[in-house]
Amino acid sequence: MSSPKKNEVAYLQTIPRELMALILSRVAASFATDISNIKLSCKGFSEIAEDLHFYRHATLEKFPIIEWSPLCEKKQRFLKRCKESFNPEIWYREALVDFFDKGDNALALRKFTKAAEAGHIQALYSCCTVMILSGNKSGIEMMAKMKKDGTRVRWCCRKLIEELSQIWVSNPLLSQPQLICGEHHRRTNNSPREDEEEDELF
């Protein structure tokens, strides 16, 4: 009679590798220090945990955009592997700092575009934002297309505002009169009702 552990391993082996890599990447991002435990749990997991797909799709929600204190070695290694695996969230976060803090508009736009091409919706929204602030009217057309396609533009707006609270914002372009998500800045209630109609963004 086979043991329960062997049965579990046999069952896990029936799950497509890419799907398993996606699942484990979520776990690894939430508990980056436990990646070694994932690798030790079974040979299949160990192989997947070294797969590029694993790190390319890992979420970084548990990591602040800028680390104000030194990271432990395991977390540093995790983030390095994500960058080496072309994780679009890495490009997106670097672009945020490049544009809003360092004021390197051209470099930020390239990174936002690169992340957007990899399917990062927030990067696409930020790409539109950078273009509009830089005087490129194509950004307005792109933003309108996002809304038409059903993208949650308001969510992207709120998410961007939350992310900017984690970094220094010193780009001189932001001293101009137009405000991103101006309606949200004017609200006294920071949690607008979900059933409200979409606000105009500019």
C-alpha cells in the first residue's frame, strides 16, 4: 500500500509544470525566506523553484518599492533571480523610481513600456501617465483605449497613488498644473464608492 505522501507527490506531478510554477511563485513571494523549504519538500518542487518561469511570474507585493533597511540574504537572492528572469514587476518598480524620483523620463518610459509589453497593466497606465505629463497626446488616446477595453483605470490610479507614498517624488514635471487622478486628489473621502461612475482622470 502506497503512503499518503507518495500519493500526494504523484498527484502533484499531474499538474502542468507552468501552472505549478505560477502557484509556487505566489507562495514564494509571500514567504520569500521559505523558498528553501519549497525546494526541500520534493524533487519536482526543487526543479520548479529554479525555473525562470517561477521567478518571472512571482508577485512582489510583500516587498516595498524602496527598501529602507537592509534585506536578508535570502530576500536579496530572490529579488535578484526575479530580475534575471525578466519579471515585469521589477521593470515597473525601477521605472517608478526613475521617473518620479530621479526624473529620468526617457529611461522610465522605456522600462514602463517593456513591462507593459509583458502584460503588466499598471505599467501600461503609468506609461500613459508619463506620456501625458511629457506633452505627448498619444497618452490620452492610449488611456481612452484602456477604459474602452474594460481596464480598471480607477484601480490603477489608486494603486499608483499608494505606490508613490513609498518613494520620493521630485520630478519637476509634477509641478505643472495638471494632476494625475485629479478627482481623487480633490476628494475628502479617500475610499470612493465602487458603484460611482468612472471619474475623469485629467
